Amino acid sequence: MFPRWTPFNRLGHLWQWILDDHRQVLPASPMGKSLPERFVLWVDGVGGYLACLSDEITLGQATPETTVDIPILADLSGKHATLRRQGEHYLIEPAGKVFLNGTKVEEPVLLADNDLLTLGDDVELRFQMPHPLSATACLNFTNHYRTEPRSDAILLISQSLILGPGNHNHVVCRQWPENIVLFHEKNRLYCRSRQAVELDGQPLKSTTPIQCGQQISLDGCAISLEEV
Amino acid sequence: MVDQHHDGPGDSVEKQPINFTHASGSSPLEGYTIKRGIGVGGFGEVYFAISDGGKEVAIKRIQRHLDIELRGMRQCLNIKHPNLLCLFDIRQDEQDTGWIVMEFISGKNLKELLEESPQGFPRDQAVAWIHGITSGVAHLHRHGIVHRDLKPANIFMDDGLVKVGDYGLSKFISCSRQGGQTESVGTFHYMAPEIGKGEYGKQVDVYALGIMFYEMLTGDVPFDGESSQEIIMKHLTDEPDLAGIDSRFKLAISKALEKDASKRFRDGTELLDALPKPDYTRLKDFTKPPEAPVPVAPDPRVRVSETTVPKSPASPGLTTWYDLARSELKSSPSRDRLTQLLGSLLKASLVSTILTLIMLPIGGIPIDGQPGTMSFFGWLLTSHISFCWAVLLLGHYWESRKGDETIRRLVMFGVGVGAGTLAFFTASFLNLSLVDFHRPSGSMQWPWMAANGIPTLGQYAINYGILFAVICWWKQADSFRPLRIDLLNAVACALVTWLLPIVPLPWSLMMAASISITVQASAPFLPEKDRKRYKIQIRRYH
């Protein structure tokens, strides 16, 4: 198991090796359509996740006209806060009433793993960066609030998203035999796993970008991407 | 970390990865688009889907179905209860496959929550869970439906409300069980012994509820084993080990887990009466369910004719509204009861002070601040307050119980002797000469009175004892008395006291009347709207 992450080991050489390995197989000029900035990741038997690729993500009230990335069914401002990713760090910029671990936030502050964000009166979101070697973060509602459309969690995908049985994965899929890693580069997602992965029933090459509407499957586990 | 959600009203969700028949984005059932698979139960896949109008639902695909079985489902379609998972519709697709459209619940089921708490839940939480589950099951039983497959994987929590799912599919379950298909070993943990004989009465559900309550309190099922045969054998022969169970729940669990179905609670309603009520103010994850048709003990006459189940002490035949209210009071949280008692004691002290100040001038003692007056006032006040407190304490203790009046009077006599002794010593402590005060009224001379008129300890003790025992004081401190303050009570008390040779006029009359008024003014009184609620409940069953 990896040690608890620190800024020094996050980009440790192991990860560097994975990234290098991954870069080698990527085509110089990516083919295929790029993904939208956000989409829903449906994982059979596990849950549905609102995935955001952008480095700047807005949160606000879910209304028919909303343009925010994370629309929440709650009494919030149209644009209530912005989450900004800078390298491996996340900042929260309040536009409405925002509390971080119970303290009111007036200007941009840095988020740490397991911080509790409160938007408005009582919309509580847990900010987590579970994987020591990935800057991808997850937001979970701790009370009854939800996004529109419904999601079990919000994934802020940096370079990689790891799904699998381990507890430190971004999406914990206990019954899976193997991890699936989704790599994000220039709004394209590529998929890798130690076992053979299929895309819509055909063997998937790690150089083929995944599109919305497609289904990735591996020995009984299935992931689908849907445009929001 | 995003934890895995085996959510939705699936039934026992299989723990292996599954290849779902229908992929995300497909619409096998017209009007609904499948988003993802939730799980596979004993008889069909469950999907999370969104209707064309945007409603989020769970849809269950029933692979093998007979019309007769779907009819069984239809019976449940319109049953509503806050603790039952809502069924929306039963549909058939173009291939004639049956689909059940139902409420979608995200979050973990009880099975997963129990796996996370190997030591069981905290007691308050376990009580709230079992109360919710039993309320839902009792509602099914009242509609003549037996769940038959109660197990933690079928229980969900939605926004603080416990939800029972997968009811009405019992016919399928029994078929597949007899065929020995698709049932995992885990299911046998909740199976009542008589199921082997093919008996599926309401007591089957009562048994499963007993097992679940046991599991939530201890973290383990009472009967476990390596194989299904071993578990079934234990259900048939082993006695559950109740050593670690709180004594408040022992009776209910042991009765629910009786081997002989006829010795168990007859149905969910009867079990519900024997269970403690959850204190929702102390449970932050639970919400108090809205007022549902409140289950009360059914008509005792029916019970006698139908079975020979001995009456549980927790569910006596309730015939009047105040019996019902008393039985509910017994299970109300002790902290609230204590607060109520302390409040009434405080009120009694205030009212006593005011009434004593009024009594002094009437009794011919001017309020002049003289030391003699002050100590007499002090003595009168302490006697008054101690009398009222004794009545309030006993009334509080007795109001939630049924008891024999003679015994209560004897207890009152004992308490009176104590109060009299206290009054005597207070008087001697304050150096009060109460010769004038205690001049025997009339010409009656009682053996325990001193001939010279100077009161003795024995006189005080016995006088007070009689005064306590002669009047049913506790009835004036009862929450369920007909009027909050009935002045006729005060008059009656004064009259009775007048006949007793205890203290001279006018003190005897004034003391008795003012104590009666103080007790009535400070004892808790059940408001009219709650009385009405109990009366309606009782009427429903008679």
C-alpha cells in the first residue's frame, strides 16, 4: 500500500512510471471526438457519478436555466461557489454563503482531504482525495441533498480516475476482480486495466478514446458514459 | 473515496459482479430509460431508471411469472405506509416480461450497514430500526399480507425513514425456495422453523423480525452455522442466547423467537406493542414517521377465540383511553418524564408559598414579620410543601401503572407517617409551641393524643398517616384526571379532614383544601387534543 500522501510523494516515481508508460502508447495527435466537460458515469451495481473534467467548476442551485457545472437541488444562489484546481490543489471561492469545517469562508481557501464544505444553510459536502497518487477529488453529500440529475458523488477528474475494489480508489467497487483506470488528457478519456476490457462488446485498445454513450465492460463490471 | 452503493429497492443483492441484460441508455420497458443496473435478486434484475417525465425509479424485471403471481403483487400495489417502499406500477413489455416499477432509494441497505457495525448498532438506533420495520410489517399484516422474506437486505433507509421492501413477491420466493434455486445461505438465518413444513403465517415475519432485532443489538444472528442444514437445525432445536440482550428487549425477542409459532406474537401489531418506542429527539439520522394509522392492541375478544397465546404483559387488553395512554406513558423516555416531574415539584413549591401566605391572615395570624410568625410560617410552608411533594412523587410513579387501591393507601399511610415525623421535628427545631394549634377539636380524645394538649411524635405520625391514607390523593396528581383543577375535590378533601380529629379548625380545612388545589395546579395534565387522539384509537378497536 502507498504511504499517506504528501506533496513530495504524490508524484512519486511509481506514478511517474505509470504516466510515462501511458504516454508512450498515446497517439501524438489524438483522434476521435473530445468528451464534454461533464458527463455522468454509470457503474452497474455501484452507482452513478457526475464527472467534471474542467479545472474550474461552479456550484449552484439547480434550475431549468442553470449553467453551473454542479447543480444542487437546494436553496442556493444561482452560482454559489467555484472550485478551482491548481496542480494538485483545490481552492474554494465563495460567491454565496460557504463554510469550511464550520468556519465562514470569505475569500479563496485551500481545501484539504476530508474537509467539510457547507453551502448555504445546510448543504454539506465532504471533499476527499482518496488516492495518494492522484489529484482527482470526490465530493459527497453527507445529508439528503443531491445534484440534478441525481448522482451518488461528484468526481473532479484530474489526470486519472481509478475504479476498483480497494478502499483508496475514487469509486470503490468491492465486487470487482480488478481495477479500471480512466486516464484524462485533453478532454479525452482512455481506459486501462490489467485484464482485457471491452468497449461496446469489442476489445478496447488503450489508445482509443471513450465516447459518451459507450459502455466499457470487464468480466461482469460495466461502466457507461452519458452526456448531461 | 466514493463508497459503493448497493442501493435501491433490490432484494438480496448478489455479491458477485453481474452482467446485466440491459445496458445503460436502453429502454426495454416503454417510458423508462435504464441508467444502470442496481443488483440481482432471487428472481430478477433491478435497474435504476428515469421515466420520460424525469421521475427516478427502480424497475425490477420479473423473469418467470405467472398471472396468479402478478395478481399477488397487485394486491400490494396500493398499500401506503411511511415504512413501506412505495410500489408505483406493474407493467409488461413487448416480450411479455413483467416489470415492477417502484420507489428508488439511494444509500446502503440494512445488511450493508450491519456488516459495517460488527458489534451491532447503539441501542437507540436498533430500537428505531426495529420500530420502523415492525410498523411497516404490521401494516402489511393488517392488510392480510405476509412478507415471508424479511431480511436486512430488504430493509432500506430513505431520508431518515426506515423502509421495508420486496413485499408482495412472497409467492415467487416460496416457489424458488422449494425448488432450491438461487437462494443464498444467508437467507436461512431469518427463516422460521415452521417454513420447513410449508407454513407461512404472519408469525414467520414475527420470527424474522425477532432475529433482525437480535442481530442489530448484538451484531450477530442468533443461529449461525457453516451450512444451511446446520442453520435450519439450530432454528428447530437451539434456544437463542439472550445473555447479552438488554433486559428491556429480552421478553419481546424471546417471545418472537419461540419455536412454536402459536406462542409467538400473533402479528406485527402485537410485536409493535411489546417494543420500546424510539426517542427520535436523540437520533439525528432518523426522522419521526408521520402519523400513520396507529397500531393498537387489537380487540382482546378476537384474540381469545383465535389462539391460545398467553397474554403478554406488554400488551394487556386495553379497554379505555386512559389505559392506552398509561401504557404509552410507560414507554415514554424517562428523561422527559423526569423533567415533567421536576417542573411539577417546582410549581408546587410556588403555589404552596402563595397559598400559605393567604392562609395565615385567615387563620388569625397577622403577617407582621415577628420571629414567632416567621417560624410558624416556615413550619406551615415546609409541611405543606412536603405533603404536596409526597403526593406528586407517588402520583407520578403510579400514573403509568395499574395498582391495587388498598396497597396504595397503605403506602400512603407509610409516607404520611414519614411526613408527620418530619413536621414534628421541624416544629421542635423551630422551637414552636403548638399547644394552641393542636387543641383537640370537639370532645373527642384519641388514644395517641397527649392529654395535656402538647402534641407528641406519635400523634403527628399517626395523624399524618391517616390524612394521607383516607383520601386518594394520587388521583388528583394523575395526568389523566378529568379536569385540570376541580374545586369540588378541594371541598371534598376539606370535608373529610374536618371529620378527622387532627388539627383544629380552621387550619384543617384550609390545609386540606390548599394541598388539593396545589397538587392539582402543579401536576401534569394531558391536553385535550391528546385525549381525543387516544379516544379515537380506542374507538377504532371497539
